[in-house]
Amino acid sequence: MEDRFEFVSQKISEIIPLQRVIAGWRLNGDRVVFTNGCFDILHKGHVTYLAKAASLGDRLVVALNTDDSVRRLGKDENRPINPEDARATVIASLGFVDAVVFFNEDTPLETIVALEPDVLVKGADYDPNETDANSKKYIVGSKEVKAYGGTVAAIDLVEGFSTTSILEKSKK
């Protein structure tokens, strides 16, 4: 019997090995979906979002902000709550997630360019048609993905679920 934790752990990858895995998926005709985030305290909103993202293709790659990258986002001083290895393990344990990769930059642009996903996805607080890179609604990497024929999509968020609101509630 296969060790299930080992199966989960093998989904967490570095960029270069993941590029090889993706090349194999593409040889099989699979469409690769890419999304990114902190996913600090996994909740229903995250799971719903990721499941819907996975439905837009055949393989889902999730890029996670490293701990340093999360801190630079200017979130609460105690963030991230969970360290990157724990966040990656939880995300990788979801059956519809095929790979998890970290990015340490302020945005996932380098990772997106390196992996060339067929579909780039963000939440509906972003706009796939926004072209002004300075706009808060701009999806980083959308210009690059569209340039090679990929698509960009936004998925509705689940009302009432956010890590920030969970943390606020826990303080009360």
C-alpha cells in the first residue's frame, strides 16, 4: 500500500522539477491551471475557490507565498499564522491539487512565466480584463499568459469567509 503522506509530500515541488512534470502532463494533453496565494488558515472559501479553479483544466498548480513573501504583503504582524511547510502540506493534501510550489518574490510573475500555465486564475476581487498593472484589480501574469494564448479567469469568492475575518473573530 502506498504511503499517503509520501503521496501528499511529492506534490510539493521546486520550479525546475515541476517544469518537467508539467511537460509530461502536456504530452498527455492536460490543461494546466495556475493560482497563487498565502492560504494561511485554510477555510471553506479557499477550498471552494481551489476546487472551482481545478475545474477549469486538468491539472491544478498552486503557488504559495513563502513566509517572507507573506510578511512583505503587509498583513497582520503575526502572519503567516502557519509556516510555509505546513501551509504547503495542507494544500497538497487536497485531492484536486496536483502540485504546490513556493515563490519568494512579491508577486508570482517569475513562477507564472517559468511554468506557462494554460489558465491563470484569481478571485473575483481581481479582473481578468484589467490591463493597468498598477490597478489593484490587475492579475499579475495575465499579460504574459494571454500573449502565448492562455486564458485568465476570476472565480467568485465565498461570502463570509476570509482568513482576516477568522482571525478577527478569534480575538473577540
